Amino acid sequence: MADGRDPEGPDLKEMDEEALWELINDNRHRISLGVRPGILIPYLRQARVLTEMDEDEILSHHSLTNRSMRTSYMLDLLRTQGRNGAVALLESLMIHYPTLYTQITGRKPSTEPSRFSGLIKYSELTEYLVRAVTGMQKELQEARCEAGRMSARCASLESELGQIMGHQEQSQFLQSENERMRRHVCSLQQEVTKLKDEKCDLYVRYTSTIEEKSAVNIRLHDLNLQVYQLQMELQKAHTETEFHKRCSLRCALHAEAPHLQEEVRNLRCQLVKAEKLDPARQDILAQDLAEAIGSQAELAEQLRSYREENEKLLTDKQGLLEQREGLNLQVTQLTQDCDVHQQKNAVIQAQMKDLQTERDQAYLSRDEAQAMIARVLAEKDVLRCLLVELQEKVFSLQVSQSSRERQQGCDGSEVPWENPEPPTRRRLCRMDAVNPMCFNSENEDDAANSIRSRNAEPPGPESFRKREEVLYADSSLETETESLRDDFMFLPLEAEEKQSSRRPTSNGSIAVSPNRTSPPPFLMRSRQKAIRTNGRVLSISFQGDELLQQLAVIGGNKTGVFVHRLTEGSPAHTVGIGPGAQIVEVRCQQNQKALRMVLEDSTLEEAMWALGQTTGFCHLSLRPRQVDYEALLQQLHNNKASSGDSFYVRVNMSLPAGPGGTLAVSCDDILHVTNTWPAGTEDSWYASQVHPCQMVDLQSGTVPNYYRAQRLLIRAIEDVTFQAKTSQKKNEKGVRIVSTGRQGRNPLWVSVEGEKPKNTDAGDASTARSCVSLMPYTLVTPHHPPICRPVLLLPTVLGHILNKKLAGWQGFQLCEPDVLSPSEHASLLQRSEILEECEQGRNCCYTLKSVEKVMKKGIHCVLPLGLDCVRRLHRAEIFPIIIFISPSARSARKLRSKLQRHSQSEGQLLACSRDEEPLLDKLPCLYHSMAPDSWCDQASLLTSLRTIIWEEQRKIVWVEPDVW
């Protein structure tokens, strides 16, 4: 309705009662929907257009069931008050609902006294505005508390979400293990099927063998019958021969003698033939019988072996069935756990969505509250200026009145007008503008009767008397300052005096003190400006363009980054930053994106880079640490330290010495970096080589910083690639290729958190994930193993040959595998305590417990394992001595007999060496490499190994984070 009116609208003082109520009735629907009666009633009570009975009837009448009905009923009551009711309603809307006031009247809201109708006195109006501001501050404090609780709740839910994601990853890993175990069970079932087929074949062969045996037995029985028949015929022939002899003796006839002799001769010939034929048959039969007996023994032996194999297969089958049942139970349990985790994840995601919605609403309400507070503070400053003007007028009137009374009362004595003696004025002091909740429960009754009360009733004379005692007592100011000293840090008064002359108002103009070039003495601030802090960290916001020209910093990752010097008159100096404050965090906007840089543990180079990135309005989080800052200055003054940086890195490339004190380093050297921003050098670090056995710095010098070393590393890789193409000879190791997925900045720096883009293409995301960054230096941490370290010999083919020989020496023992039950195997596998599976049996494994058992004896444990066990040992704080014996064709021939005993060949040894040598650079620790020409036979090799193990045991173990 106000769109067609003047920008300023009609003057309300010139409108009569009917025009005012016509204006209100035209917007009655808008007022009923957008106004809360409880907010306007205190002002209307103060303006005396509503009584206490009216207030109770509006707020608690049973027929008024909603806010719109109560507001409409309040308008009806105000209509009975005539013009005063309309004017008081519009003034209350101007204070509490300025937007609605502008829509109704077409005028901009203002708190100037000339815009009020005079229904409320200036003192009562000021007190009401003070109460309104106090209430708004209390609401703002409650909103901030609610926002803090919501942020804490969001953080706790984010941590729970991280745990759920970890459980989900674990469930995925268990599912993959389940699939692997299923595949393994299927393969075992196939093997069992094959064994069953072989068993059936054996049964068939056994049946055929039994049939052949029965056939042989039948043949043997036939042969025995034939022998028996021949024996009977022979006996019969002997009987007949004896009978014929007796007959021949008895027979006396000479004529029959020749015939008998001929017959005897025939019988003798037959007998000789029978005797000649019988031994041959007997030999044949004996030979056949021996063969049958031998084949029978062989068949019995085969039958016994088949029975043993059958019993063993039955035992294996029973074990596989039991294992299958256990795996089925584990699969069922894992499936149930996975379903439970998925349900929990779904519930948590729904809760996260609700919390994100509530968080967005809280952010919106916080922004609205901040905007309202800023507007209220601006209006308060305007009212304060008006109050100053009124006090000046009152003071001038009092002076003029006192001078007139003196002129009338004096008998001829006149006081000159130029030097009047003004009465003593008491200092104006704002009460409870910062902390309205400072009253305790014991003073609630007093606070209810005070001028600061929120009750609708006007204050009584006792409250004014109490106010006079509090306002004009000097102790009140000290008490207020002491109560604020714990929660606020004060800026110098000089910066405040510079800002007091020019103070922005709500419309963006500069409010100048009326009729004076400087504020009068009694309007000076009685306390310094306060900045709210969280704990011991102070947050300061100012214009951060060219921040490195505004302030200078010292320190590093060991001591922290401190403000050292400030440019006089710069924004950083104006807001009160002083030397000795530690810079904890820097926040700014870059390319319309929020950039947050945590400098609490950063190096000096990172801090300089981060401070150089700030543009526009920035936020600095500072922590006062004057004692640490003075200690750092003392160390720098005594040349005990060159900066506050101190960290150790492993060099992944060889760098030659150069001019200007450049340090020559080799690949895999350990450097102690003590200054990342040395004076007089560019793109360099100041570092020292470290003693291999003690934490002592040796030769010092400058080395390229991370980015320049990264360019040199790329160039060195290109040179190595070109040399590998042109020459077949193997050069000395010059680079170690280690990469990481972090892109853009130094992977050693992890303190920058930029705002992640919400909408990114899938192609760009995949490109960013696929990019890697070469690392010329990697961070390492020192470890001092207190006991004998395990020994791992590589390549594994040569290690299997030398492990038993080395374990036979005094001070060494071979690691033995442990036989585990299925439940123990599953438990240790879940805790990642199984180093490697043994080939001898399914549940026979090398575990951490077996290694620790040998180490507790104070001797070296010889590990017959591969490279995969190194990271598992590191997780258990066990750091093995890794020795790589580099073989050549000539040295491999020296071990030919040893290799043949272990069913290995020279080609397999060289192939294993070529496969395992590139994997050594991916280990997070250093290793020792033996040249092929450093030994001539097995005895000299074992002697060299013992010397190397003794030297490696004395060294410090440097371990880097596993970037793979």
C-alpha cells in the first residue's frame, strides 16, 4: 500500500484520528499476521494506552486461541483509545517491526525524539530502548548458545558418521574375505570331488585285481590237480612194474621171457619219459605259483595303502565339512552385521540431513540476529548522540538558571558570565549493556523492581534511588571492568579515540559529535573497547591486503609462528595486535571461496606463504604466548637456533654440492631441517646431515626447498630415463620415486583447507584423483628399538637358503610357525597379527607372538618371510633389519649347488631379485643393499651379513608415513 506514496510518506502528526485508524485498518490483515502482541504490549503499557487488565485479557483470554486473534483484539482495544492508541501502535511498530512500519506508513523508521508523539517522556523512552536492546542482546546470546550446541552436535554426528564409515569399510572387507573364503571352499569341494573320482577308480582297479587273483587261484588249483593226477599215474606205473617183476620171477616159462623183457623195456622207457617230463612241469608250476604269490602280496599291499588313503580322505572330508559349517556361521553373522550397519548408516544419514537442515536454519537465524544487532547498535549510537545533545541543553539551561538566581540573590555582587562555575556533573555510565545475565537468583526481586526490569509496570521511586547509588558510585565501574576482564581482551585507547570522532550510523553515513570537534570530557568512554575471545585464542578481523608489509613473523613448526614487528599505522597495528602473539589460524576469501589456513604447527615458509595469500578482509586467530616468544628471541640472539623450525626428512634424490654453501646429499640420506626461510637465500632450506647412530647434526648447508627440489627430481628422472635408453649399464641409484595423490601444494603441508566446490564434473574429479605428485622429500620420525631387531633377508629365494645357516649362529634363532585352531586363526586374522600363511598346513602361520617370543630372549629373530610382513611389523612397533643381497649372474653360479638342493635355479634367483628390488623403495623405512662383488662364497656372505646386522642394530630407525 505504501508503494504509491511519497518516499517519506505523510506526516503522522498532521493526520487526524480517522485518517490514522483508516491507515491501520487498511493494513489490519498484515498486522494481525506479522505482529506478536507480547512484544508490543510493554511499549503500549508505557504509553498508557493499555492497562494491566487489558494485557491479561489479550494474552490469556480463552476465546483468543491464536496470535492473529489476540493481535486483532489488541487493535480493537487500541481503537477505543482514539488517536493516542493509533500513534502508540505505530511508534511501537517503528521500534520493533521497522519493515512493517515502512509498509504501512511509507516512512523510514527512525528513533529521533522528533519522530515520537510525546506520549512517553524522553527518560522513559530511553529506558525502554535500553531494555529493548538488553532483551535483544539476551536473545542474541541464546541464539549463539544454540548455534554452539548445534555445531557441537554436528561435530559429534560427523564423528559418528566417520565411525560408521569405518565400520562400513570393515564390513566391505569382511564381505570380500567372505567371497574369498567361498571361492576357497568351492575349490576345496572340487578337490574333494576329484579325490572321490580317484577313489572310485581305485575301487574299480581293486575289483579287477581281485578278479585276476581269483582267476590265478583257479588256475593254480587246476595245476595242482594235474600234478596230483600225474603223481597217481606215476604210482600206478610203479605198482604195475613191481607186479610184473614178481610175475617175471615166478614165471618159469622161457618162451615168455623175451616178451616180458620187451614189455619191461617199454615200461622203463615210458617211466624215463615220465621222469624227464615231470620236473619241467613242476618247474613251470612252481614258477607260476611264485608269481601268483608275489602278485597276491603286491595286491594286498596296494589294498592296505588304498584303505589308509580312504581313511585319510574321510578324515579330511570331515574336517572340511566342519570348516564349511564354521564358515557358513561366520557368513551368516557377517551378513547380519552388515545389514545392521546398513540400517544404522541409513538412520544416521537421515539424522545428518535433518541436522543439516536445522544447521542451515540456525545459520539463517544467526545472520538475522547479527543484522538486527548491528541495526540496534547503530540506532543506539544515534540515540546516544541525541542524549548527549539533550544533556548539553539541560546543562546549559541549568547554568543559565543558576546564574540568574545568583544575580537576583546577590546584594550588588555580580558574578561575571564569562567564568560561571558549573555544577559538578556526574559521569554517565551504561549499566549491563554487555552482560545482562550478571544478576544472580538472590537479586531477582530487586531486579524486578529496577529500571532494568522487563516487567510492563513502570519502575518505582526505590528503583530510581538504587539507580542513582549504582550510577554515581565509583566502585560500580571497577566491578563491571573486573567482571568483563575474564571474557574480553581490551584494545588501546588511542585506536578507540581515533574511531570515536567518526562513527558509522545505520544508513552508512558518518555521525559527528554535535556542535563540537571532540566529545566533551564526561562523554569519554569509561572503559576500553572489548573483543570477545574463546578460551585463550583471540579472533581479530581487519583489512588484510599486503599483510606481510603490515607485520613480520618469526618461529616455525616447533615453537609456533609469532608476530615479531608491526608497521606503525597499519590496520594490523590499529586493531591492537602486538609482538609475542602466536598466529594460530588465518581465514580469508580468495576467488570468492573461503580459505582457512591453520598455522599452529606450520613451518615458517608455510606461514609466509599463507600470510602472503590473504586479500581483503581477513580473520586472524591469535594466542598470547609472551614467555615462549621471549625464549625464542633469546635462542635467536644467542645463535642457538636460526628459526623455530625443526623436522627430519628423507631425501629421495641425489644432489651435488654447489656454490654458496649448498649441501651435497645422496638418495636415502636423512636431513634435519632447522630453517625453511633462511635470510639471503631464495627457494632454499637450511639443513644438516644426521649421524646414523645418534641424534647429532653433522655437516650443515642449504638444500633446495620442496618445490625447487621437485623440479630437480623431475629433471633427474628424465636424465635417468635417457641414460637407460642409450646405455644398458646399470648406474648407481640416484632417485627414489615416491608419489602422493595430494595435488597443488606441498604434501608436507596439510594445514590449508579450502572450500570444496559443490558442482564438479565427473571428468574433472577423475582427473584430480588420477594425478600424483612426486615427493623429493618425505617426513620421517626417529625410533630407538631397545632390543634386538628381527632380520629379513632378500630376495626370498636366497633368503630361504641362508635363513637356517644364519639361525645356526649364536645370537640368532629362526622364527617358527604356530599351529592355530580355526577360531584362533580367525581372531588373529581380524587383528592383523598374522604375518604370513605357512605352506605346510592350513592353520600353520607366522604370527607376531612368535616374533615377540624370540625377541624377548634378547636375540635376533630370522624371518623366513617376504616383504608383505614389514608393514604389519611396523604397526606393532617392530622394525626389522632388511638386507637385500643383490645377485648377479656370476654370483648366482657360486650358489648353484645350494639352489639345486632347494629345487631352484639361477634364473629363478635373478628373476626374484628383479621383481623384489623395485618394491624396496616403497617401504616406509631404510634398508641395506649388498653389492654382488662384496662376497665370494657362502661362508664369506654369512660373515658379511653378521657384520651388517651388528652395524644396523646400532643405527637409528627412521620411519616415514606410509603414502602408498
